[in-house]
Amino acid sequence: MQITKTLKMAGIAASLLLLPIATMSAQAAQVQSVQERFDTLGMGVALGGFDPVSYFPEGGGKAEKGFVKRDLKYNGITYRFASDENRERFRANPDKYLPAYNGWCAWAMAELNAKVDVEPTSYQVYNGKLYVFYDHATLNTRALWLKDPEGMLAKANANWKGQTK
């Protein structure tokens, strides 16, 4: 049973790590450095354009697409907002609304110590922090995270600390 579980985890890890890697031109070097630090899904926009405040109760409590006309650049990353009110909430307290691990998959950070793209509609607000997850028909990392959020959080935080030194 344990061998099967280990092989399954190894297969998941291999498939996630073999996700296509975008090539970069000399002109895209600056964008690439941002994309190495933040999951922008290759677009230079955090959370695939979803409003980071919308995930929280005061912003509606569900993932909602933001609008280009309501974007805001913060630390080199563009964030989009569904409403002017949400943009102002973010501007007043960005640390509250920034996704954990710069928007990379929380489960992958815990289990694989890897930066893996997310599906912005797969998320959990836990202890006041936004965690986003990779989601696929055959792999729901949010469900895996929710089996032991405290254990996952401890591993992910330790791995993230090592990656951001």
C-alpha cells in the first residue's frame, strides 16, 4: 500500500514538474525574473486576473475575475479587481490579500517543494490567508491539502522559506 502511494506521488510530481516551460527572449528577461518569483500564469498578472480581495468575505467570498480597467501594480506584479472598493481594500492592506507562496500551488510547495501553476478558482482562505491550488481532472491538490491543512502548512512554510533565501 505504501509503495503504491509513493509511486503515485512520484508520478504526480513528475507530471507537475514536466509542465511546459516557456522560452524567453532577451527582451523578456525582466518579465521572466518576476515570473520566477510569482505565479502569473505567464501573463504578468497575478491569480490569472482574478481579484485577490474577492476570495475574502469582505470582497464577496468567492473567486471573481478582475477587470483590466481596475488593475493595480504592486511590487512589479499586476493585480486586477472586480470593483473599485476591492482595489482600495488591497491598496490599504496588500499583505492581507496577497496569496501565500506568491500564488504558487500551496500543496506542491508542501509536498514537492516546487513552484507549480494554479487554477485560481481552486483555493482556500485559511486563518486569514489565501492559498491557491493546482487542479486537474485527475489531481485535486486542494482536496489533498484539506486532509491535513496544519501539517501541509508547516511543510509548505518551511519549503517556501528555503526557496526565498
